[in-house]
Amino acid sequence: MFKGFKDFLLRGNVVDLAVAVVIGAAFNEIVGKVVDSLITPIVGMFFAADSLDTALLIGLPGGGTIALGAVIGAIINFVIVAAVVYFAFVLPMNKLRKPTEEEPAVLTEQELLTEIRDLLASQQNAQR
């Protein structure tokens, strides 16, 4: 029972996922602070609001409101997180994973048969 659980935990995918969740949570906190401290005041300056949550409020006839500023804030947050993850993790990992030498191309069955045919034909011509 414990061996199966240990094997599950030590799979590469589970460990990678756990690291991704922790790193994502840490970056989410950083990005949240950047948005709250830097971007929100700049956007708020243009829309006369204290935060993106109170910017661009559209009243509805039934009494509700649409908070476009909150949506814009969420989009900005997502774009910043995606950019940081891409430039800090994905791009460097892709450069590290590139093989130093090209891997040999795998031939199809038809290409192999063509090569065998050509070799047999050249051997027959050499014997004549």
C-alpha cells in the first residue's frame, strides 16, 4: 500500500505539478502586489477610482453593476503571470532541453524498403 503511494508521489508529473503550484502561488502574490501598487494607481488616475475593482462600473437597470475595471485587472494580472512564467521558466528550459546534436531522422517503412532495393540493385550490377 505504501509502495504504491510512494511510486505515485515520486512520479515526475506529480513532483512537477507540485513545484508548479508552489511557484505559481508565489508569482501570483508578486504579480498581485505589482498590479495593486503600480498598475492600479495608474489606471485609477485615468478613471478617477481607487482600485480597478471600482473603475469602469456600469449600472444595470435592475440595480446590479458590471465591473469592467475588475475584469481589466484580472486580464492584466494574467498577462503578467504568463509573461513571467514564459520568460523565467519556459524559455530557459526550452534552451536547456535542445539537443546538442541533431537526432537521426527515423525512416519510414517505404524509405527503408527503397534503400534495400537500391542496395540489392547495386550489388547485382557489381556482380555482372
